[in-house]
Amino acid sequence: SIDKTGLYSAPAAVPAAAPSSTTTPVNAAGIVTVFAFSNVDNARIAQAAVTIVQAGNITFSGISPSVAAQGALQQDIFLAATNGNSQMGVSLFDSSGVKTTINPQTQIKVVFAAGSTSTSIGARVRLNADNLKTPGHYTVAVTSSNSSVTVTGGPFPLDIVPAHPTIVSSAPGNFQEAALGQTSGVPFSLDGGFFGPPDSPTVATNFNGQTVVTNLSKTSSTARRLTGSLTVPSGTGHTAGLYPLGVQYTTSPGPFNAPTPTTAFTNVAVIPDYGGSNSSNPNPPTDITPGFPALPLAMNPPGANSKVYVGPNPQISFGATSAPSSIAIDRTDSLAVVTLAGVSSNNIQFIDLTSATPTVTGQVSSGGNVATGVAVDDQLIFQTPSQPNVAAVVNYASRSLSIVSVPAGTSLGSVDLSCVIPQSDPACQAVTEPFPYAVGIDPFSHRAVVAFASTNVGLVINLDQKATVPCLPNPAWTLPYCPIAYVTLNTGANPQIAFEPGARLAYVTPGGAGLLSAVNLANPTAGSVDIVSATRASNVVTIATKQSHNLNPGSPGTVLISGLPPGTTNKTDFNGSFSVGAVLDATHFQYFQADKDDTTSCTASCLASSGTPFLTYTISPSIVGIAFNPVTRQAVLADPNLTFSQITYIDPQSQLVSSMSLFAEATGQVGTGAPELGAESVAFQPFSNTAVSFNPRTNEVSLLDPSLLQRPAIVTTGQTGLATVCAANCTPPATPTNVTIPGAIAVDSANNLVLTVNSGSGTITGFQLGTIRPIHIESVETPAIDAGSANVTMPASLSAAVKITLGTAPTAVSGVKILGTGFDSGSQVLLDGVAVASTALGNFTLVSGREIDVTIPVSVLNAGPRHYALTVTNSSGVGSNVTDFTVLEEIPLAPCNVTPTTSGTPAAPGGVAIDEVNNLAVVTNTGTGCNQVSVFSLNPANILNQTVKTIATGDTPTGVAVLPRLAYTGQAAATSGVAVVTNNGANSVSVLDLVNGVPVLDASGKAITVNVGTAPSGVAIDQETNLAVIANTSSNTVSTIDLTPLTATPIGAITPTSVAVDQHPIAVAIDPDRGTNGRGLAVVTCLILNGASSPSGALDAVDIGATTPIRSSSGSSSFLSSTPTGVVFDPSVSPALFYAVSTQGNVITAFNPDGGSTQNIKVGINPNAIAYNFQAGTLLTVNSLSNTISVVDSQTFATKATLGIGSTSKFAAAIQTFTNLAVIADQANNRVMLFPLPH
């Protein structure tokens, strides 16, 4: 009965099952449905199920896990307490006997075995942040309020241990210098984990070493989010620059050691106010002459709030007709390389940047005419053996690319670009060939991409003298400097290129037409296939290829046809560059070509060559300029033709786009005025997160604030920005082919120096971006982590990282280069605040004030995989910003089926799971005939010295899930835990004992194998009910198996039950609190096939709380054009959510099964696996096509990092909760990577 207060009293006896004729719901025995009606609106009804059991004596036999993290958001503890019910009480006692009573209404859930309603098997206790705030040795005790019930067993020990804090993101990422002077400070928030409850945090927040005021309100701060206010950094003078913002474990660790590390850091940029004389603490742009005087404000500013500064006189003059056209910064050699389009002799200028005043130190000729673009590879010198750094110069009129050494200026080679578009005529018809305009370089793969004016194709070119890659077929192209791949680039007259070092992608702007394209130069998606024949009918050409052409039907891009003889009927030409119109099948595609009907067949070498960019953005086609901040990885772009939103910012990690408008001569916060047209080129100062743009029409440089989307100030150049140069037909009476040279801009971050290239005047002007703190790190370059690894076919691309290998003694790592500014002979390099390199330690070389070379001592590597915060202090003790430095570990997996005469089969690791109770990782070996899993320890004590165990499974093990607390009958004493592995090739699952390294045996002594559906893939286990859920990919079903019979004596039979779902189910995750009687809801990733329509992705909800699984139509969701391949569950938010990766959509989808609502989060390219650490709010996706991982803040759904390590498996990753250590199955390289996630 229910009284007027809403209190429900159970009946004297357990209710019998309702007869089938009873009105819905038809309840099983012991189940009572309680209805709640609104007194105001009787149409508003809610219901809940209550399970009634016969009270019995409680046997309390243990808890799992027995360790919890201090400062965590929550921790679920399973109590093995048979006959537990609502009368059961749970208490937590500390070492002094102080008792904490666990709230039975909100923190205790009685748990039944799958499908059972008669006798409970225990209870789940959810410890909250308040329960977890103090470390120590505790005990857990169980009582009953029913005097007739006896509780036997217990109490059992529980340790709450310190955990190191983590940061996944901060907001905002930068502040204005003037704002730091506010009385109340500047509001900020930090997302991460293990912060403790808001009224008793386990950490302190600091900004540049100073304690920050935190907001202790429970409405804004949690164990995963800190909010507060930044104070002004200590010291005198200006405070602009890049600062460390961190959290530090500050409470007593009790009987344990403090966590390692105790701190976590990120960076915050403080932007100069550029305020001039009307600011209380003026920090205006300055001249570069001695004393660095402030630039004067214009005498007659256009408005009262306009900050227009008069720039200094030119620092360098090349001559009135020189038409300087482009500039690139060589950080390694402290040089700027400038090209001159107006002259052919000495049209490459080297400018020394080692002092505050730039000076020309050398000049050479490119060997071509009208040089319009330059890029520098400043990492070749670090190769083994070393090669000279190079500058690649585009010669527009000569249609060539010149390669010269830097700084010597020696000509190393030239690439003929005059016959890029294939034709039947062996002599290229120059009038039809495009002009090369811009070049960009990936200094890690040592490759360049050349963009042409007004065409649809680009070239990827090798710059590594030692590389043995094949050149594209063309008699003029030979190693070492030659094109190796085509790429689709739809460009206008003035494309520009910038390299993003984080994801290692080269971005090409449309420059007047087309799209913004990102190209992976290390792994261009390109190739050539043989053509069999071509037929043209009604202006549509159909190409038949000998091999599969591998064109993506959704984005086929551009194809280059070469070698086809003229048509047999009308002698028409089929060769050229064409946009693919339709992909018919694997060997046929079509393009449009206006000409007579004709047919031809290949008689010699006929090729169809193609390549598509990894990523495209549909933005304004007239965008020209682009630059990246290498610290934040944000891009700034400029459009000279728009009347609004002339400046665009793109976060390539989340693919978010924002824009700001420029009004003529207006600065600050302004929303109206005459539009300002003409901004062409852009650059970034990463140390203050200031962007700059150059407008050659107004001859002004704009200082831009990416956070406020404002222009704080303008600096005039007093020069002429635009020039026009003749590129072809320059002798009268021919009509000349002219090219407009719009000037250029660059920032030398080390000197805080803006360099403006004034094409019309033939000069360079420069000024400093105010005053910033004296020491900064821009980047850390480490030797390639897979250099020299003979067995690695797809190397990882991580800049500030070193690798250790299981079974190989670590050695010190030399050749680590720290690039920045403000370094001196007294500098120290610190990792997590501990000095590891200095002159005194002997592993430190001061190359210049911009570079320190160090050797990482072996002691750092012996600590195992760990994420560090790297900082540098100068001789005065002033510290720099922080940068990430990672020690990761690879665990090579031995081949399977090795015999005396064969080398065996590659292990090809696929699925990953972590047993957090036993500190083990398990990885399925998907290699042909392997039929096993690999098991290894994650315990730091033996992570560097252990033997990887293998356990036999069925055919093609694929997915794996663990149930650490379950102890099966016959298991070795004092051990527990089982794993369920899907055998994709055997249509079955295996049950394994990871701790003891053996299969679980049935009552007859045979290894347990359970037959399920066809081609099982993903698996998940309900940690409360012992129910395993398996996605059967080829039979379009989900199977459930109850593992509880493993605890019977003798072990009972395990019988599967199945339910139909949508097509191609792959991955599965479980919410233990939804579903019938709150006993579980599984979400499965699927496809929906709609006949002739394109397939769509779906998330099917399956109710696993009843005796048999039931697909829920109301809890499912479908979304077009995205195939979900991985899914995880988040218990930390309300309502609880599922996160699924959608491969083609490049997104994570947040899914609420209560109403089927979804929200998409942009991540890397082709994400196919997902892992989640809810304690740190960190989502991880493994992106197969881009060979990267993405780190996402689950609280803001923002991608915060993209790192160059990857896999191709759909179940390739898991994260250890306490340490934030990711375990990634690197299938292509037959290894497992242990990667500590930042920060």
C-alpha cells in the first residue's frame, strides 16, 4: 500500500505472477508496478517497478573493487551480499572508526542475476565525491534494519588512494592583458578529473605558479570541473605571453604516497592590450630600433576609439621593381626566406633573424622566373644522416619548382611543372597548362604540395634525398626531387598553403574558387591504375580500368588521364584533368568532356591517376591567406573580397568555424561601418595568440584577437602593397599574361616580430607586437619514435614523444630539440618540475637563445609510460609556458603459429579491454589462424619487465569484455575475473580466466565455448547482473548470455538468448540502470538498409532487464550517412548518455535513449573506435584513415587534441581509469601502444 506521503509498504507475502489476461503490464512473480498520477492533470502518469522478495539472512562475502581513487567523481563498489534488500544498510568506517552511513535511497542498488526476481546476488554502492575526498584505509560493513535478519561476513577493507589530477581543457584559452587587472579577476574553468568535491577539493589551482581563487559553489565546480578567477601574474612590467595554468594535488596522502605526478598543466595566452597612451598599462606595438620605442598613433585617427599606429620606415629594400612576393620562416637556422617575383637574378633572399634588426645575409637565383611562393623544410638537418634544410620556390612563369639548400643557397634541383595535365600531343601545349602558384611543406615527411592557379589538381613532391619512393610517370621526373602523387585541389588564381603540425596536414585555400582542402602529405590517398579503354557518348566519357580504381563514390575528386591514343573514329583527345562525375563500379567511372563521340583502347601505358584530400571545408571560395598557431592549432584565414566576415578562424580539431568582420579603420568592439576589403595574407604569434593580417590595398597590418573576435589595433606600413608582374607574352604586340602580387606577412615568434612584404614598393617593414614575457617554448622536436624499427609499416607521428619497448632496456634519448626564445646558458629543462637537463647535468647544449638540444636521461624512461609537462627556466629563474612531453611504451606481439620452417602469422591485435581490479589488459589477436588473446600487466612495477601471456580462443577472436569481480567455481584461490571473447570466424564466444592465463572449463573439463549468432563482433558485460551482450554482425541479432552459472557447483550450462536488431550490428555498450526493473539497457551500433537509398547508421536500444532481451523501438535512433562502429556509456551525467563514433561522418554522436535524441561532435578523419574515461571526462577516438587519435572533452564536446598514433580495428582502445593510460591495439604494426593521455 501507499500512504498519503507517498511511502510504499510491501505486502506480507511475495506477489504471484499476474495472469496473462491482466491489463498491461503483465508482471512476473515478485514485481509490483507503482503508478504516480498528477493531481492537476490526470493524463500525466509515471510508473516504476518494485521487486518484492522474501526477507532472508544476508551473507556478505566480499567487495569489488577494493581500491577507489581519492578526488574521483564517483566509484561503484559491488557488494557480494546475497539476499540483500531495501532494509540493508551499508557503512564506511575509516581507520579511526569514524562511521559514514551510505544513503540507501540514492547510493545503494540491490542487484539480481539476469532474469531473476527471487533472490538478490548483492548490491551496488555508488560512492560519491564526498565519500572519496579523504585517502586512507577503510572498511565496508553491511547491516539490516530487519531484526529477524542476520548478516554474516564482513567488514571488508577498502582503500581510497591518491590519484593524480588530469586536465583535458580550459576555457577560455586566452585573456586580454588589461582584463587581468580586474578586481575580481578573470573567470575561467578547467575540465579534467580527480579534483575532489567543490567544498573540499583535493587540488589547488595555480596560474604561473600563483594560487588562483577558485569558486567553491557546487553549481559550478565538481570533481571534474574547477571554476575560478585568474589573478595578475606576479612581477613587474607587462604580463602578455603564454603562461602555465595547472592544478596540483595538495591534500595529505594519508598512509599512501602522493600521486605521481602531483600536477597537471595546460597553457593560457595573455594577449597584449595594444592600447596605446589611453591605456592604464599601455603595451602598444613598438619599433625594432634600439630601445624599442612605441609606435606613434596616427595624427588624425578616423574615430575616437580607433587605434591606428604609424609603422616604421622599411628595414630592407630590394629595389622598386623587385616585387617581393612571399616569405617563409626557417626557425632552425633563424632565417627568413623571401622570393622576388619581379626579377630573375638573385630572386631568393636570405634574411638573418638572430638579432632584433633583420638584415639580408645572402641571395641566390632560383633559376626560374616570377617566383610567387616559398616554403622551408627546417627539419632535414635532423635526419640521420643529416641533410641540409631546403627552401622550395615556385617559379610561376617558368612552371617549375626550385630546391635550394638553406642557409648555403646551393641549387639542389628543379622540378619541371610544365606538363602536369596529360595530353595526346607529346609536346605540351603550354597555353593549356596551369601556372604553379604556391607551395607548402610537411617538415616531418619531407614532402611538399604545389597548388596551381585556376585548376583542379595539385602535386605532392618528395624533398628527401634519401627517400626511395616512386615518382609519378613522366620522363622529366626523377628522384630525389619529383612528384609522387596527385591530389584534387580546386583552386582559383591565388591559392595559399599552410602546414598544421599537430595533425600534420597541409591546408590549401581556394584562392578565388573551390574549397579549403587538407592534404596528408605523409600518406596521400593517391594512386595510378591501368586504363583498358575509353568511350565518349553525348559528352560523357566512360573509363574502364584494369584494376580497381579505388575512387570514393561520395567524393571521387579529380582524375588525370594519360597515355590514351586519339579516338579511332574522330581522332579526339581523351587525356587531361577531369572532375569525376560518377563512379559506376570498381573498374568504371565517368567524367564530362565536350567533344565528339569516340572510342579508344590502350596500346601502351595508359593511366588513370587520382588523389583526394583528407578533409575539405566548404567556405568562401575567395579566401586566400591562411596561417596556423602551432600551440593552439587554430587557423586564421583572410578573404580580400567579402564585405563581412573577412577574417575566419578554424579549429581543425573540432572543425568549428568562427568569423569576424573588419570595418574601415575601426578597432575594438565595433559592429557597423564601411566594410574593409582587401586582407590577403595572415600570420600568427603563438606566444600571445595574436593573429595579424596584411591588406595591400590599404597598406595596413591588422592586429587580431581570436578570442574576442576583434581588431585591437592597426599599423600602417607607409608602403605600396600591390604589384603586377608579367608572366608570359611580355613582348608587344602580344597581350601580356600578368599576375598580381599582393604582398605577404610573417611573424618571427622568437623576436615577437611582424615582417610585412610590400610588393609594390619592393620593401620589408617590421615592428614588434608589444612586450611579452621573455621566455617561451614554441615546440619540442624529438627523433621519430619509430625510426629504425624494421617491423613498423605505418609509423606513428608524434613530435614531443619518446618510445620505450617491452623487453628492451631503455637508453638515453639524444637529439631532443627545444625551440622557442629567451634561453640562456643557465637555463634548465624540467619535466613535471624536476630538472632533467642543464649545463651542470652535462646533457644540455645551448645552440642559441632560440634552441636548446638535450638528452633525456634513462631515469625518465625507466619510470615507464607517462605524460610530462616540459618547461624551461632561464638563469634568472623565470619559467616558460608548458608543452607536452610523452613517454609511451610499445608491447610487440609475437607472431602466431611459428614453426621451425615458417615465421608464423602476424598477431594483428584487434580488440582491447582492461581489467582494472587485476590491473591487466587483454588484446585479441585477429591474425589468420592465431585464435588467441594476449594478456599483460599494467602494474607500473612490472610494466617494463614482463612476459606477455597468450590464451587460446576460437577462430578469429575480435571483441573482448571483462567481468573482474566474478569468481568462477574452480578458479585458483584468491583470484577472480573472467573475460568473454567473440570468435568472429567460429560464430561463438570463449570464456577466459585472464589472471591465471587459462580458458574457463565447464563441468566436464572442456574449455567453455558458447555458440551465438553469425560473425559476432562486439561484446559488453553488465557488471551488476553478469549478463554478456554480443553483437552478431552477419545474422543481424544480439545474443545475451548469463555468466552467473559459472559460480554454481558444478559449473552450470550457459545458454544464449537472441533478439533481432537492424543490419550489421557491430559494437555494444550497457547502461545498468535503464531497462526493465532498472536492470540494464544495451545500445548496439547498426545499419539501416533502405533498398535503393543510401544506408543510414542506427543505434538500437535493447532492453536486457527482463528474462529475454527485447529491442526497444522508442529508445532507438537513426542518422543518415554515418555508420556507427563503436559505442561507450557515460554514467557520470544526468541523464546518462551513450557516445558512438560515426565513421563516414567524422563525428562522435551523443545519444540519449530516453527519447532518441542525438548530438554530434566533430573529431578526426574516419573514427572507428572509441574509449572513455568518465572520471577525467576524456573521450578517445581512434581514427583509422588519418592514423590519429582524438582527445575530446566530454563536458563541452570539444576536440582538444589530435595526435599521430592510430589503428584500424573497431575495438582498438581502452583507457585505464586511475592513470588515464590508453591501451591502443596497433594492428598494422603488430603491437600494443601504452599511451598516457594529456594532460
